[in-house]
Amino acid sequence: MLLWTPRVFGIAISIFLGLFAMDAFNGTKPLPAKLADFVIHASPAWVTLAIVTVSWHREWIGGLAFLGLGVAYAVLVSNRPDWILVISGPLFIGGSLFMWNWRHHDQLHAGQRG
């Protein structure tokens, strides 16, 4: 279970961030403009999903990337502590899980060998 927790949590973060992209379809803009807005708003979800993919066997990458994204977002919106909690909080948790997983890599992967 501990082996899969950071990976599943990272995918959940990606889905969570992807939900924010759905607001691009509100309003009266024409559909091509809405689709362009959707692609832009969905990019954080694709980035986090790419991080999970790269980190699947290299947990330290996911740890550093998620922690770095959490810090970067907190710095960018430093005047909105509620946003920091909602966005950076899960990124910090995901980064911590990946780092913990990396630290215990040999123990967690021992059951999968031979």
C-alpha cells in the first residue's frame, strides 16, 4: 500500500487540478475560445500527470518536483492563503510521499523481486 500511495495521490492531484479547467466552458465565449481556455487551464493537470509518470520508478524526481511546485505556487499567490492551502497543500503532501517512498525504495520494492 505504501508503494502505491504517492502514485495514486499524484494522479488524484492531477484530476483535482484538472477539475479547475472545467470553468473554461462557462460564459458566452465561442467554443474555439473556450477550448483554448480549457487547454491552458488543464496544463497544470497535465504537468502533474507527467511528473507522476516520470517519477514512477524515480521517486526522488516526484518528490522534488511536487515540493518545488508547491513552493512556487505559494510564492506566486502569497496574498491568498486559502488558495495556498488548497493547491500547495496537496502538492506538499504528494512531494513528501514521493520523498518518503524514495527513502524506503529498497524495502518497498523487495517484495516485487524474483
